[in-house]
Amino acid sequence: MNRAYRNAEDAGIGRETHAEGFSLVRDDVLYRLQRRLGLIPAGGLGVARRALCYSMVAWLPLVVWAVVHGRVTGQGGESLFGHYAIHVRCLIGIPLLILAEGIAHGVVPLCLRQFTRSGLVDEALAPRFREIVEGAAKLRDRTYPWVIIGGLVLGWTLAVSVAPNRDEIGWGDLGGATGFATWWFLLVSRPLFNVLLLAWLWRLLLTAIVLTRIARLPLRLVPTHPDRVGGLSFLNRVQFIFAPFSFAVSAVMAAAWAHEVMYHGVAIPSLYPQMGTLVLVLTLVTLLPMFGFVPLLARTRKWALLDYGALLAEHNRKVDRRWIHGEPGQADDPLLDAPELGPVADTHAIYAAVAGMRSSLVDKRALLATALPAALPMLMLASSQLPLKSTLGKLLMTLL
């Protein structure tokens, strides 16, 4: 029985639309380049091996050079060990940004499939839905976003190479001359991280474009759905795609500030405005794809309150005529016998469900899940001077 049901279900899914096979990462310029270089296998994305490979390419030459020249540890901040942001960027940031591709590759098709499975996109809307997602695939495969990314990374790399931050690269100097490790960091390690970072900003923008265009369709939302967003709660999974991006950025910044605290005497309270601003910006940026549904949800709730209000008013009026005034002709009224409405108490529950519909996909739980990856590195930095338990407690009390 279960097997027959699943086979029928899978067959139905296969007929819905080819747009459900859309991937946020497969077949873009970066993917094709890595595929030609043999870094991505024919089957799958090879995220684990790429994460390890890129991480070691960015970090290992720095460590080997530092060991050879005695710069792993040293007095003050002039040692590789003391520059925490370098290690976090190479060993945490780069792997996370690559591993996130696997999350995106699984979550996006699942969410697109749910639009058709749940009836939000019916047969009449399917061609327009398919057109939107196929248009997004063409946009993903275009070259010009990656030309912009390459230009930004190249420009920034040249700028910092000409006028570098001496505190950031001083550990790699040899007798006043710039050492090999410094050039490797400036020309390989940091540009690699920046390319991956900007790639995810582009993917976030692409996701927002796709979802905003879908939100403009006349989706068959269900105002009485228990998720209070018309049946769209499955889209909250999209936020998890960008959690590694948010954590990676926050971790690198927290590590850079930790260096300032440990080696340059910067007080952590003086960093609170920057820390709070970073968490806020990262949270808003990662929530960007969700904002496109606000007009649709607000409009659906507005009209549903009017429609259901009129329907239930008529139903209750007929109940009053039948049972209070005893008017003839009310006993056989089909509205009173409709099983979908039920007794008056049930109609009140229906209206309460409509009135409780939200105008945003983001609730406190989703906000916490989005803000936490950005806040965790900052909390770890703050806990070096404040008790972590107290800091976490204050954050949770604020969000919950």
C-alpha cells in the first residue's frame, strides 16, 4: 500500500514541472569552471573534498612558511598564530561557504516542488511558474554577474596589495621586505574567500528574485491554514541555506576584532555598536528572499477577512433565524447543513484562523534561527569579558 502510494506520488511529482530540478549552484559559471578543472565530479557536487582542498590551499602554505621562518608564534601580534582572522577565514569561512552549496542544492528543489504538491500552483499556473524558474536558471548561468564578482575581487586585491594594512601582514615581513606568505595571503587566501563570499551574495539575490516573482503569481493560498501564512511555511527552510554565509562573515569579523582586543588593548564594550550593526545587517540580508511575500500575504489576509466575514455572517444570521426566530424555510438551507462550516463554534474558529494570518513569513522562531548564526561568533567574543550564560540569556529574552 505504502509503496503504491509513493510510486503514484512520485509519478505525479514528475509530471508537475521540470522547474523543480532548478539548482542554485549547479551549472553556474563557478560550477562549470570547477567541473572543467576536475574539482567537481560528474555525479554530485563534491563539496567535502572541495572544502578540504580550498581550505588547505589557502592556509597550509602560510603555516609552512611561518614554521620555516619562526613566525608561528612570537611576541605581540607579529606572529601567524595571533592573527585569528586568517585561520578562521581559511579553516572555517572557506569550508562553510562551500559546504553550504550542498544545503542549497537540496533545499531549493524541495521548496519549489512543494508549491505544486500543496496546490499553491495549480495546473493553470504551472506554465507561468515554470517560466519564472527557467528564467532564473538562465540568469544563474549568465556570465556578467561573475564578471562583476571577478572585477570587484581583482580591484580589491590590487588595492590592498598596493597599500596593505601593515598590522594585518606584519607577521610575514622579513627584514622590511614582504615575505612569500604575505603575498600568498593577499593574492590567494583572501581573494579565494572573497570570491566565495560574493558568490553567495549573488545567490542570495538570485533567490530573492525567484521568490519575489513567484509571489507575484495568483497563488492559491489557504487563509485558514494552521501555519498562519496561507500554507507557505515550508519556505522558512530557505533561510537555512544562508546560515553558513552569515556565520562565516560573522566569524571572520569576530576573529579580527579578537586580535584587536588581545594585542592592541581594544575594549570589547567599544565594539558593541559594530557587533550589533553587523548582526542586524546579516540578519536582514539573509531574510531578504522572504520579504517578497509580504504584499501577497497582506492582500490575501485583507480579502479573506472580508470574504469569510461575509460568509460567516450569513451563516450565523440563518442560524439566528432558524433557532431564535423560528422562521420557516430555514431548516433545509444548504448553508446550515454544510459540513465544511459545522456549528457556530466552528465558524468562529475559522474566522479566528483567518484573523490570525500573518503578513510576513518571518516569526520570532524564524528570526531567532536567522539571527543566531550571525550572533554566535559575537557572543563568543563578548563572553571573553562577560559570562556567556548571562549574554545568551539576555539575547534569548530579547528575541523570544
